[in-house]
Amino acid sequence: MAFAPDINEKLARARSDIRMGVPVVLVAPSGEGSLVLAVETIDAARLAELRALFPLAVIAITDHRAETLKARAYDGDLARICLPPDATLSWVRGIADPADDLRSPMKGPLRSEREGSAELHRAGIALAKAARLLPAALVAPLSNPEAFATKNNLTLLPAQAALDEGLTPLHPVISAHLPLNVSEAGRLHIFRPEDGAEEHYAVEIGQPRRDAPVLARLHSACFTGDLLGSLKCDCGPQLRGALAQMGTEGAGVLLYLNQEGRGIGLANKMRAYSLQDQGFDTVEANHRLGFEDDERDFRIGAEILRRMGFSDVRLITNNPSKVARMEDCGITVTERVPLKVGQTHHNAHYLATKAKKSGHLL
């Protein structure tokens, strides 16, 4: 059936659904199924129906968020918080969103489920992350997931599709000449992933050789720093500094990867900023939200470099782990080129945290 969506298209549909507050149905290889909704986008009507129909529903949160809430993460990387019968929408959202943690720290006592498999709950969290939402999902067991999905016209998705850590293939869309301040010999390439996620870009300066190490930078999108000139980070100066180095040398490639906020999205990055205003550093803020220190996937950058014919790079970065990740992906890093720009009194603590907790060489 040529018109039927393939697995990548179903995954894109599922991401879109939970982002809008529409439930999806996930199915494990065993045949077990669950109704899954994102905590961030569920509304009062759907929560009331969930409570009425599914008394065994739970809230799946990551171990980082569970640690903040002093909840038991029996499943290691996540906790399944039992949903009280009188749970309100504000209480449910408070489990996922740390905005009011300091004002209302007592959300429990919280009881964590410890029996049975957490595979579908893990997939629900992964789906919420992929939708750039808070990493928390309401999960209710279904005895006949296929029939429930058909009856309610819901997207039915294998759980493994949400959990799959393989890289979705990227395809070049178009490239065109783009004269820049740093070099009139600029060219912009657009790459689109098959799974319907954000496009990524490559800025090519001059005509870099494919048989020699290219001066390269993997730059993660930063709306606040790159576009608005935010003083809370050094992203904008790094972007312009890397392009300037390439312009001076006459050749290079800058990959602009749409992984805002270390891969958590702009809204969650602003939530992290709000937590930083309360006194938490950038890593602590990410953990209170339920995220890892860094959620980016640098395999995307490696794949784009290969697509463009590059296998050896002189990588512009202060982050040794980025060098290691490129090497792990089969890209040879012949040199790490430092990029020490943009420090202000506004971002001094942020940069110090990157150096202390993330190993950046500043």
C-alpha cells in the first residue's frame, strides 16, 4: 500500500499528536500496549477521562526529575509515579514542570510503581523529548491497543520506533551561493531528515578540498545568542568567530544544527534560564527539568560532513567530548582549534560551569 505511512512518517505523526495534546497508542513487541499523553499538553477534559477509564495510569518521569522530587526510580533511568485518584491538572503538571518547585516543594508523598515492564513508559518519555516537550508522559495500560487506537482514531506506533537510537537518514535539499560578510564565496546547503524533524544547514566558505582536513565547526542553533545577542552565553560570538576564521583562511564549513538548548528546544531552554534565575547552574537546571546535561546528537553533524565529502576535519571547539564524538562517528579530527570569545560578566558563571562539569577547555 503505497499511500500508507511508513514508520518514519508514523513517528512524525505521533510527535505532532502529543505536541498538540492528542494521545497516541504505543505497542511493545510483546503485544502490550499503552495510551500515552504528554504531561505538558494534556488538558483537563482528557485528564478527567483518563482518570475515569484508567485507574492504573501513571506519570513517567526521568531519574533526574525523580531525584528532584525525592521519588523512587525503581526502573533506573525513570520512575513511574502512581496517579492519585484526586489528581488535578495543576498537580500533574507540577510533577513535570519545576517552575514552582521552590514555592511548593511538597508534591508527595509520591508512590512509584515497581512491578512490570517500563518499556512503554520509556518510549513515552522519548516521544515527549522528540516533540521538544518536558520529558514526562501519562501512560495507561491497554488490553487491546489496536482496537482502542482504531475506535478513537489515534496514531498507533511501535514503541521501538520512539526508542530507536539509530540516525534517521539525511538528504540534501538544495544549495545556493550566499555571499557573506566574512567571505563573498559562501554557499548554504539545506539537509532534511526523513523522520520529519528539523532541517539542518551547512555554510560552506570558499572551495574547501575534500582530500585534506577542512576547518569545521559544529554549531548548535541558539536563537537567543545568535540572533538576539544574548549575554547569557557565548554562542553568538562563537558563531561569528568561527565564520571569521574560515573567511580568513579562505575555506571551511560550519554546520548549523537545529538542536537549540543542547537539544531540549527553545521553550525548555527558557525554562532552564528561569531556574538559573533561582540560583541553579545550567547542568542543575537541565536535571531539574528531567533532561541530561546534553541531549544533542552529533551524529547528525558527522553524517552531513560525510554527505559533503569530508572525512577529516580541523574542528573548531573548546569541547573535547565533541572531538571524541566525531571520532566515534568515523570523522578524523586532525586538530582541535580553540575558540575563546564572548566572555562577559553575565555569562562567567555559565562558562565556569561548562568548564567544571562538561570539561570545556576555556
